[in-house]
Amino acid sequence: MKTIYSFESVKAYEKYQGITESFNKRLLDYQKVMEKDFALTELPKAFVWTSAELATTVFSEVPIPRLQIRMLFICHRILQNGGSFF
């Protein structure tokens, strides 16, 4: 599975670097849960990390609900403070 970073500048990448690294480390654990409990057999080809603006204007026209964006940052804070979802 590939990890793709798509940002308009190094500064934008650096803004999201911490959260993307944090989630990347947790993806393997999540994958194992999905395989065991939900019969996951086919992995995504890649994860694309980008800003909400690029995600909804360049890669897709489907808007991202603010609640999802907010939950992403809440999850990041939980993980930064040593919390876990598994």
C-alpha cells in the first residue's frame, strides 16, 4: 500500500506532517482488526494525505463534512496523548 503526500508547499506538508505520521503508524493495527473482525481481504492501493481544500476541489468534488475534519483532529489529539482505539 502506497502513501502519497499531496500538498501545495513544503510549509503545508509540515503543517500536516505530525498527524499523517501518527495515523500511518496506526494503520497496520487497524488493518489487522479489519482483517480479523470484518474479513478484509483487499487493501486500498494507497492513502493520499492532502488538505481538505485539495481533496474537495482537485481530487474530488464531493465535500468533506466539517464533522469528519473535526473528528480527525480529535483522534489525532487522543493518539498524541498516548490514547488508543484498539
